Amino acid sequence: MLETSARLLRLLSLLQTPKDWPGTELAESLGVSARTIRRDVDRLRALGYVVHATAGTPGYRLGAGTGVPPLLLDDDEAVAVALGLGTAAISGVAGIGDTSVRALVKLEQVLPPRLRHRVGALRTATLPLANTADAVDPTVLTAIASAIRDRDSLRFDYRVQDGTEARRTAEPHRLVSSGRRWYLVAWDTTRSDWRTFRVDRMRLCSPNGPRFAPRQPPGGDLARYVAEQISVSPYRYRGRFTMHAPADVIAARMPPTVATVEPDGDDACVLNTGSNSLDELAIWVAQIGVAFEVHEPPELIEHLRTLGTRLLDATRWPPEAGANR
């Protein structure tokens, strides 16, 4: 027969299965009497678990919100978990960043002050080697994630590309990681429109702003919306090309922070990207290594002709009379 503490953990594990458990079945699984099951259920309730009794044949099921039992961590373990989650949140590991931020929010809410000080000291003393220019303080991510969860407006100073700062107020919707950077999708209350903010350029102000009612997010695909905001919208020239290669082939060669790719049949796709330089845009699309057609911007078509003549001239010297140099 299991000891009482081990039996309680086993009972809790069984109750976490989404079903109604007859008391007799629980008793048989644990090798105890139905009376012992009733006492153990009372112990779980005393520990804060919501255990519902079903009607008819005596049975039990675990209430919502108690899917994970409490963790008992000593000081060193708690600090190690907090640091591990913070590192995972900015590591760029696929699929782990957002989950790590959510878990870190929960953990930091219950850390005593002395442990928060230790975690902060270790973060300050630790320098990650990769992507240091784009690193985001995990405490900023957790503060934003908490505001998203609680539907609190955020007030922050935002540094734009030219280095100037402006005070912004926004209703945060989602955090999005590109692998190198974190972005916040939010409703900008001053501009009455959706905006994408780089988290590393945000300096949060305290306290948060008023609570808000959630809005319908922009577009049907939030990830695509963010990709367009990052790779196309900020630039002077917005390029649209038909690439004569399958979409999966082109998409595999570039991250969503550089361009968006849409299928256009089995053997072609539409690529959208941006740049502040026509030369950069022309050379970038040419080096992809497949045939392409230019749709936008119109200035790029003539610029490609000029650039092509200049490159051809470089293969023969002196160039032919009247050729562009």
C-alpha cells in the first residue's frame, strides 16, 4: 500500500485525467478502501485543489484551473528555473520563447524579494555571446506579457529608427519573436491604429494605463501581419516580384523578417520585401538565383536596366561609346 503522501500524489495524477472517476475505481487503482479515498479527497481540498463530487454513484473529478500541482523549490532551484526561462525567452529556440515568457510571469509573481534580487544580479553579470545587440531584458517581456494577460494599457517611451523618442500609449495584444528580435503588436491609442513595436526600443513607464476591452486583431494571420510590418512597411521602396520557383524553395532561403512569400501556382510565387536603396533591392533579389519579374516599385525597372548596363560594362574595357558607366 502506498504511503499517504505518495498516495495523494497518485490520486491527484489520476484526477487530472479529464474524466469522472467512480470512487470504487479510484479505490481499486490505489489499493485502498472507498472510505480512504473520501479522506484523501478531503486532504486535496484542504490543499486548495477543487475536487467535485459527481451525482449518483459516488465519483470525483478535478475542477478547472488545477491542472498542474504546486512545485516545491528550494532557493537555488527557484533561481535556476527563473534564469533558465529568461534565457530560453531570448534564445530564439523555435516554439519555446512565448511559452517561457508565460511561465516566467507566473514564477516571478511568487518569488520572494531576496530571490528576485539574486536573479537580477545574475542577469546583470551574465553576457550572452549571441545576438547581444538585440537582447531584450526578460523583465520587460514579463511586464508586457502581464499587461497582455490583464488587459492593461502600456505607457512607454519609444525610440524610432532615427534615435528620437516619443511617449506612446498602447493596448498590447501579442508578443511575437522573430528569432533575433521581439515585437509587440498593439493598438496605438494616439494614432487609432494597429502598430508593431520593437521591444528593445521600448522603455516602459509605471504605472500601466487603464484597462481595455480586447479588439479584433489585424488581418486573419497575425504572424503574416507582423512579417509584413517588419520586412516591407518601414522602407522607402516596397518591392513586389514574381519568382519563378516554388514558394517553399524561396521561403526556405529567407526568414520572415526579410520578405513574405505567397504561392502563385506550383512553380512560382510572389515575394514582397522592402529597402531604402534601389541598388540594394536590385542586387538582393538578383542574388536569390532564380528568374524573376518586377512589379513594384516602378522606379526599379529602369534602375535595373541602368545597373545591368553598368555591370556589363565591367566585363569589357574600355566600354562601348555612349554606354552608361
